[in-house]
Amino acid sequence: MGGVLAECRVSAEQSVEPAVAAIITVEDDRRFLSRTLRSVLNQTVLPSVIVIADCTDEGQSATKTTVSADSSMQNVEVRLVGAAGASSFGQAVRKALDNAYLPTTVRSLWLLHDDSRPRDASCLETMLEAWRNAPTAAVLGCKQVGWDEEETLHDVGCYATTNHGVASLVVDGEPDQEQYDARQDVYMVDLAGALVSLPVWRTLDGTDQAMGEFAESADFCRRVCLSGGRVLVVPKSAIAHRRARFEGLRTHDGEPTRHESARVSADLIDARERYRFTDIRLALWAPMWVWRLLVSIVLFIRQLVGKRPYEAACELGAPWRLLLAMPRLMGSRRKVARQSTATLRQLTVLVARRDQVAQWRERSAAFADSKNVPLLSPLAVAHLRRQRRRRLAWAAVMAVLAFVAGLLVNLDAWKALVTGGSFHSSTLVASAASWRQLFESATSAYTYADGLGVAAPPSPFLLVLLASSAVTLGHVTVAIGLMVFAAAPLSALSFWALAGIFTRSNPIRVVMGLLWCVFGGVLGLYSQGNLPMLTVMVFLPAAMAFAFRAVGMYHTEDVVSATASVQSAALASLCMMMVVAAEPQLVLPLLVVFAAFMVLVRSHRIMLLLIPVPGAFALAPTLLNVVLNLGDGSYRQLFADMNPASGDASTVSASNLFSLTLHAFGFGPGIDLRALPSTANMGALLTMLSLVALCVIAACALLLPFALRVSRMMWVIVVAGAFETLLAARMAVAPAQTGAVAGTTLPGLAFVMVGMLACVCMVAGRAAKPFSPLVSREVDHSRAIGSKDRGHYARRNLVIVARALLVLLLAACVALWGAIGGVRAYKGERLVPQRYELPLIAQDYLASGDGHRILALRADSSTEVSFSSMRTARGDLIDYSPSVSAAHVSTGWDRTSQTIAASSATLLQHNDDDAIAKIVDLGFGGIYIPYAPDSASRSLVSNILASDGTQSVVSNESGTYIRLTVDDTTTQGIDESGEAQALHSPWRWAWLWCMGIVTILYIVVAFPRIRRNGVKA
């Protein structure tokens, strides 16, 4: 400020108006003060006193200086006074008046923010002339324009509306063409740059602090108009207003920010509601508050649809913030009521009509849309559409190839599905459950994994199956078929989207999508029907792709630029919710990746904070169980999934990443590096060579200057996935005869592969097709290209050749991995149709009561018998619980399972009436033994029938069904009190409501927004 005053002198062309004092408020952010002060001192008519109201705590002693003038001129006095603690512009002015001791000649105040400067030298002179022409005016405002030299409008006064608000009828940001210069009397003006009568200011006690900084101007002008005063706007006087706090360049405390990071939506909404309530009588506040509570929900949904979640949250909380401010607002309302000598009905010229307000809102919305949509030439639009058609054609061919490959692997299962049957594998249990049974199993802390029911957290994967069943209208078997056969094309398209983040080369994206697809095939996911991992294969790349789009870190075509998107953040959240629900162990590497991304992303970190929320709600019961029972080994359930441990499941071992990868690819666990060169291990050798080649190419991404940040982000994923794989192999998740079953390593390997393949995409480069609006002509390149350009074209041709070689290498990997996956399926690792199920009479028994159960027994040998509790026709996928299996590692089998095992083993050896009685006491109504041509199965059937209380009902080629006879059939069944208590638990409903509301809100934000006038790239 001292530098500005030192270079300014009052010249002979300037005059000093003794009746005017200028007050400029200053905060910690002083970026605009010098320019504003210089503009004030350059006025043709100067105020006699310029008061600088210092709202900071740095110096509170009053300081006075004088701007020198010629001997014939009056000097301009500049006073620096303290206004510490001022929370609004009006309060700062009040404190400045108390400390400035203005001369008695001052009759009017020229109020200025530090970021509002007169646009020209005649601003104050024009307002004083207008005041002389309208001496009854109490407040004279200026036309508010942009801070820079651009002729853009903010407002030219405002009018009252019939719904207790104000409307400027000026589109904020439209060019100034003097279209509003005919305005005079208005209902409200911005006090920044306004000329206010000092007696009126003191009579009305200035602005009201309770109204807040964004409503104080409207409230003061309202009281002026209602008290009979006039509010004029002088369009010839323009104030260039930076609006630092309104546009997010300044915090609420006056501190400077960068990149418009401060948010003021809550303050603006509060200002709107405070003005509305102080405009009506106190007796109507209660019903009005209820009405605004309902309106806030509508506005909340509207903002979510508009992809503005922060503004939506502000709208939803507005009534409650208003409720806290009501005691202070009552005094504000009394001030308004005391000044109401006139009503709006008498001031019809100051009230905007409904059609004017509707037209203004429509124009404002159209102008806002035009700023958010890039304006492209017709040639650029045609280029983007042509590129889009090409991408869709490439993607369609890729999806068809992936679908056909997945169909050929499981052709028999496809035939069974289309004919109304089902299928199963060594890891996939068939299902005949109803949608109600699935819903109860997925949402209640009770499971029938032990046969008769036990309290345990629900498996998160059942939420994925529940969503898939909703798509198939409640048909669970069809939902399982949909997940199996749609996984191949959807996983290819998912990685197609992720590859598009790093390169726009269609061949690279196609071959990478197919490579990701066959990676699932070489792991045996399609042939075994590994539903949790198929879910990960579909949604993990898509989640990563949407996460990069959410923060604006992705490649685009030539004529468009990358932008951050909250819609992409919502889509990433929903995809990540599916990933962690299918394989909860991925929460651990995702936490590491989340922390790394928060450090490495350039901006928009708030988008990343939105991503974990839905997944956290989906995993809430599981995570809570882990925390509450950590000492009992409950953490083991994170490393298990919904695949029951089959005979070839891996046992706990301290294997290295090399051995685990070979085993996941279907090769024997005994292969080591020395045995790889042999002919018998040629497949394993080629597999490892392909993986090494991919690792080398992915490591090259760390050296690329244009991919330094994103390559490090993806290598964090690779390293986190590798550690997760090693940890899962060392974690026991279920007991077995040969040793504890280890957790599945496939999620960690998939995590490693998604990061490595993404880095390979980076090596391919951006590869966007150049756009030129000029027409290309055939020219003689040998003459047209200069010596400097020849090097450029040589490097470009070298890049094209290298990219083609990369495509060939990746295509070879696709062929190799596809062949390995085909061999695994050919050897018998495939889905087989479910040919047998319980007899109809047994199914009728199960359907007659929810508590009815049938015990299924199978004699594996003369000394070993397997058992399972059935409540549907096929046994059921929904009755498997990773939590219960993990608990058996630490606590062993429960008493019920031990009773069933002992009774079954006894019946395998000889008939036993007590064993049958124990089975009946547990609630079973029948026993089913599948047919087997061995003596052990025949002995088991004979021993059961030789015991008392049994009756053979059905015996055919599928098996034997034996009814257990009891005296009272009405009481036969298991105890359902535990399930009823879990279903009616208030904690269950609280979790369901919270998860449902959060998911619906994210779906609303993620739903595509249709733009009628937009350009889609």
C-alpha cells in the first residue's frame, strides 16, 4: 500500500469530494489491494477520506497519511484502521467507522472490497452525478463486471421475486453489450462499489451480521426499500469485481488459495435460506421449515443427478444449519419488520415476474452448459465420430472373440443352461435357492454352513450374486450362468477401457483386452466357474480405469482434453465395491495403493476419497467380525472366498512367487528352475519366458519421461499384489486331512497382472491419430520434406514399427496362454452339467417348511464318509461360509458337526438305531445317498435301512432317498430361532439401510448424464 501511495499525487484534473469517504476492507489475502487502491486514486473525483479497514491481526494501531495535491487542491487523507475479528464485509465497515472518526462533512460512504476496483476513472463521478439527479436515493450501486479486461457481466442490480428471493435477471458471465444500461430502480445492489448514505447506514444500523457475508447486501437493500428509500443502479459506473471468496480463491478466514479450491456452496445456500426466512413472518417459520426440509431432499437428488455431490450434501444439510441459526435470525426478522412501511405489492416495479425468472434460469443453465462442453468445429466433430466408430468396431470384434472362446471352453454347460438345467465343477457348487433365500443369506449374520445354522457374518460375495440375480429377475441359476459366460467378453472390454487410459492405439487395446481375457483362462477361471475371481477379472480393470478418469489422468484424442469427473469416481466406487466383495483380501493391497495414489496424483484428491465408501459398507460385517474376534484368527476369512476347498487345493507353504505363479497356471508345484528346460516342461518354460518379457517391457515404462507418474502408480499395484500373493499362500483358511488349506493366491496374481499389463500399454505411447483441419494432398515427400523434418519422420516410423512388434509379441502371448488354458479344459477342468438332484418327493418335503433339512451322505471309501446338509434340490452355493471354514482352523469342528460325523461314520460300518435317533434329534427329515457302483455305498444304504426309524422312499440310478420316521411330523425340523433373531436384528436393518442409501446415491451420480447440445468424444 505504501508503494501505491508513494507514486500517486492528486493532479489538477482531479477534484476532491468532501462529502464522500471510501472504505476498503482488507484481509490476509492482499493480491488485489494494490490494483484496487490505484484505481481509486486515479478517479477524476476523489473521496476526501480513504479508510483502509485491516481485518487481520497484524497491526491494530490507527495510521494516517496524506496524498499530496497542488496548492489549489484539497489533500486526500488515507487512514489505516483496525477491524480485527470482522466476520463479514458489513461488520468490517462498522468497525472501520468506529475507529476512523470521519469528518462531519462526510455524508456518504463508498464501500469497496479489496478485490473490487472501479473499472474506469469516472466511476465515482458518474455515481455522484446520478445522485444529484435522484437526491432521494439511499443506495447507489454499480454494474458488476469481470476483474480482467474481458467485458463480462456479473449483475446489474437485482429484483425481488415472489418466492422470497432475489434475481438479477442477468446471466453471470455473459458479455457486456450495454443491454441492461436502462435499469435504474432495483430492489438490491451489491454493496461492493456502492455509494451509501451515511445517515441511512446509521439509521438502519448497517448490515446484519446474522445474515452472513453473501446475504448482507440483499438484506440491507431490502430494509432500505421497505423503509421507503430508493435503491438505484448506475450502469454507467462499473466495478471490476474479482469475487475472490465467491469463486473459491479465498477461504472463509481470508486466506489465499490456489486453483479455486475453496468451496462456498454451503455459504451461498445458507444465505438463500436465511434471506427467505427473514422475509416471512415468524409465525410461518415452523411450516416453512418443514416444507424446506422436503424441498432440500428434492434439491439433493437434483444436484446428484447433475454430478455435484458436494453441493447436494450442502442442500441436504441446509435446513439443519438454518435451525441452528434461527435464534439469531429472529432478531434479523424483527429488524426487517420494523422497517416495513411499504410492501412488495406497492413496489411492483421492483419485483420480477415468474416468466422473467424462468427465462433467466433457462438462459443461465444454457450458458453454464455451453461452458462445460467444448466447442468444436464440424471437422473436429467428424474426426471424433470417425474415431469412435473405429473403436466400437475393434471392441465389438474383441468381445465376440472372447465370448466365443469362453463358450467353447464350457459348451456342455451352455447347453445345460439354455435347456433349463444347471452345472457345477470341483469348486463351483450348484444352486437351487430362491431369491428370498439368497437375500436372507447375503444380508443376515447367520449361515447354514455347518448344516443346522450358526451365527457368522455373511459372505460379501453373496451381495454380488444378489445383484446378478436381480438382473435375471430372481433366477439364481441363470444369474450364475450369466456371470460365467459374460465374464470373458466383459473382462476383455474392462481391460480395453483401462488400456485406453494409457494409449489410444486400437490394436494395442484389442490385444491387451484379449490377453487379460486369456489370463483368466490360463488360471482356469472359466473352466472351473470361479465366480469370485471372474468378478474380479471383470471389475478390477474397470475400477482402475474409472479411478484415473476421476482425477483427469488419461489420454484422449487430439481435439479434446482430459477432465476430472465425479461421475467416473462414482463408477470406480461401484466397481471397486464388487471387487472387494468378491475377494475381501484385496482390501489390503488396495489400502496401500490408495495411500500411494493420494501422494502421486496431480490434483482432485477428493475424488479418490469417494471411492472406498461403498466397498467399506459392503464389507462392514466382515471387517467388524475381524476386529472383534481378532484373537480367534478371524482375519483368516479375508483370504478365503466362496470356492469350497477341493481335493487339489493348495496347502499352506512358504512358496516363492515363481512357484505360486506356475501352480496358478496349471503346472505342477514340483517344477523348479533346473527342470524347466526339459521337453516335458516346455509349456512352463514358454510361460515363464512370456512373463519375463512382459516384466521387462513393464519395467521400461519407469524410464519413459511422459509416464513417470502413472508408471510408478501402477508399479505400486504390482508390488502390493506380489506381497498379497505371498501372504495368502501362508494363511490357513480351512482344515483338511492333508494339512490346512491355504488362502487363494489368484486375487494377488490378478492384481500383479493388471499393473504389469497397464505398464506395457504405457510403452506403446499415446498413439492418438493426429487431427488436422487442412485437406491432405499428394506431394513429393522427397522434395517437400526438409533435412530437419526427415529426422522427425524417421523417429515416427521407428515408433510405428516398434508398436507393431509389440502387438505381435502380445498376440503371441495371447496364443500361448490360450493354448495352455485350452489344455487345462481338455484335461477335464471344466464345468459339467448337473444331471441329478433330489427326488421330487424330497424336494416337496424341503419346500413344505423352512426348517426342513435332508442329510446327504457319500461313502468315499469303506472307512471314509462325506456329509452335507441340504435345504434345496441340489445342495447350495449360498450355504458355504468362508468365515465358518476359517473358524474351524482355530477352534475345530463344532459339536453339531461332530455329532453328524460320528453318526455317519457309525452307519458306514453297521446299523445303529442310536445314530439314526441322533440325526433325527438334530432336525433332519431324510437321508439321501447318491448312487455309486462300489460296495461302500451299498453297505451304507443297507446299514441305514436296517436301523429303526427309516423308510426307503425312492431308489433309482441317481441315488436313494430314505425318510426318517418320527412320531410328530409337525415339529420335525431344525431350530430356526437363531435365524429369526438375526433377520430381525436392528443392526442388520441399520446396515442394510446405510448400504442401500449409499449405493443408490452412488448409482445416481454414476448414471450417465444426457446432454442434448453436447459433443461426445
